[in-house]
Amino acid sequence: MNALPLTSLAPADTPAALKPLQELALPEAVSWVPQTIGWAAVAVLLIVAVLWAGWMAWHRYKRARYRRVALAELAEIEVALSDAQRRSVALAAIPSLIKRTSLAAAPRARVAALTGDEWLAFLKRTRGRFDERSGALLTLVSYAPAEQIASITPLEVETLVSATRDWIQRHHVEI
């Protein structure tokens, strides 16, 4: 078979000295497959690290379920606080919510028997923002009659709810 010379592709005004030249051959494409065992080891370590991080994130998510449940219940309490008829019952539910949340986070033997100042000290130790007034309100809504609970101002209620939310979100109990 008779092939046409490459010079036929050259423009007509190409000098005679350049007409016999041909294109340089290009090298083969570089493979993306690693050629050494080191890259395979890096790939294995990277896969293990990603799997471990995923497992830890899932485990942390699973462990924090009680926080999500407590925050959802606190949102229901806030809705009930806007209703004047359900306000005292909703306020009385806050200490119970905090106690159940702390029982989910800490050993029962350390938390279940705490009351009064020991209970408030525990809440402060575990990153709570309960000051003297919100701590007193927490005790008041736990044990006071409905008439006395009704005398709590909306600002104090908001402070108590805010401190409760903050504690649920941020508390950390050493085991």
C-alpha cells in the first residue's frame, strides 16, 4: 500500500529543508495506578481513617440521643409555657427533665440522691449556667404550690429555660 508522504500536509510555502521533517512521537500516557507498595499502604490507611472517623461520628450521634430527646421535650415545655393554664405544670416539668437528662448522662448512684445545694453544685460542675436565682427558681418550681409558681415573672421563666437549654446542650459529666 502506497501512503502519501507527510510533506503533502505541509503548507505550500514551507521551505524545502523543513519538508522532510516529521512530527515527534509522543510518549504513552502516564498511568494513574500507583507503582509502589507505599501508595497502597497510604490508601489502606486512608480508608481505615475514614471508616474510623465515620464510626466515631455515628457513635457520638448515638450517645447524644438523650440530649436531642431532652431538647425536644424542652421545646414542648416552652410551647406549654405560653398557655396560662398549663404554665405552672410546664414549669414543674423542667426540674424533672433536668434530673432525667442527668441520669442518662451520669451514673445513677452519683446523681439520683442529689438534692438542694448538692444538686445545684452538680449542675454548676457539669457546665451549667444556673446562678443563685435560677437555682432557687429550679427548687421553687419543683416543690412550691401553684400560686407561688404563678408569681414567677416571664423574664425569670426565660432565664430558667435558657439555663436549662444551655445545660442540656453543653453539660459534660466525668465518669
